[in-house]
Amino acid sequence: MILQIFKQISADNTLTQKPKQSDFCMHTHDNYEIYCFLFGDAKYTVEGSVYPLKPGDLILMRRSEAHHLRLQSAAPYRRITVNFTPPAEANGVFSSKMMIPFLDRPLGRYNRYPAAIFGDFQWQYYLERLCDAKEERSRAIYLAVLLEELSDQFEKVRSCEEEQVADQSAAILGYINRHLTEPLSLERISERFYLSKSQLNRKFKQANGSTVWEYITAKRLLMAKELLGHGGHPMEIYQQCGFHDYATFYRAYRRQFGIAPKNDRLIR
């Protein structure tokens, strides 16, 4: 039965002494992949989500899920990769349990399985046996057991990532509010929190209901409105509130409050 479920199983334990970023371009597969980071200095990107890597972390990719390694230095880099394809006729059985971590999620979400959630490091044993196995039957058995283990941990991975989104969103909010009057950009915030811009906006919107830039603009406008209420001059306030030029500030203020800044000041 196991041999009927799996086909085209390959497993490699690979060491690159002097990795170069040009050797690790974004790509996809027409099969499924389990990637295990053993050591090096890198992050992993899957469909715009950036995952920091620690020794023993697993990254799961399904068919056509774009991914690539992002080197942080030229430190020696070692990983295990397992690729496999379930036959079409087995998809119903296969999806019921073992394929949940691959299929029961959006693209680029819940890909990373931190080593810490596998207390006994049993998964590493199965990965190493997969690499060593010469017979297809043996590879299929080890892969089936590993996939069962991964599916058992799926809800924990989902919950941990959602908690991290909430915690990280609070940290991002704090950072923005501390630097609200300074030059802010998505690039600066993304680099600060080790996220891609799309990942930053997605996580922020999931937790707060707006994009990062919508939040920054709204907070700056509220600050400007308060300063106008205390007699501030619009031509001075826009710079104090982090706007680059008066025209941008003026348009944003009218759009937000339905009145020109100078008129709002006079009314008060």
C-alpha cells in the first residue's frame, strides 16, 4: 500500500562549502518538497514569506509553490531535501492526513516547522534514513512515518505562527509610533523585522485591518490635527508630522477630514 501511495522519492544531504546567491534562484517544483536546514547563514522565502532558519528547521513546499534560499553570508551551508510525488489515484487517501501540511493552507503560509516543536528530533532520524535508503520500499516507509509526524504537528505550527503574527504586529506598531515623525518606509520596517514588504503588509493587515502605510498616514494626520488645534501652522506642522512635502500632506488631510488644514486651524 505504501509503495502505491508514493513514487519518485528522492533524498539528498548536500554540503556547499562556499555558497553563492546566484546558485539559489527562485524556483518551483512539480512535486512536493521537505527541506531541512542543518547549518549555514540564511533565510528561506516561500511565496513572499520570509522564514529565518535555525539548525533543524523544516520548510514544506507543495507543487508550484515558489521558493528560494536567501544567503546572509558565505558560511558553509548544509541541508537535506526530500522530493516526492503521490500518484493521482491515491490523492483522496493521501490528502486525508499526510498531505494536510502541504494542502490545507494558503500559499506561503505555515511552511516552517521549527526544530523546537520536535522534542525528540525523531524527524531527523527519518530524514537521514531517507538519504541512506537504497530501496524504494524503505524510502517510502520512512517518508510515510515522517509525514504522519508532520501532520500531527500542523495545528501547533498554525497556532504558533498566528501568535507570532500578533506579537510581531504589536512590535511593529510600537516601532512605528516611536519613529512616526522620522522618515519611514516599508523597506526600513521590513528590514527591521526581517520580513518582505508583502509579508509585512499581510501580517500587519491580518492583525490591524489596514496596511502599514495606511496606518502610518492616519497616525500622522491625527498628530497634525492635534497640533493644529493647539495653534500650530500647517506649513510647519506637516514636517513635524513626518510628511515629505506640503502638497502630499494637504491632499491626505482633506481626504481624511474633509477640510483644508488651514481652515481646520481657523475654525478652532
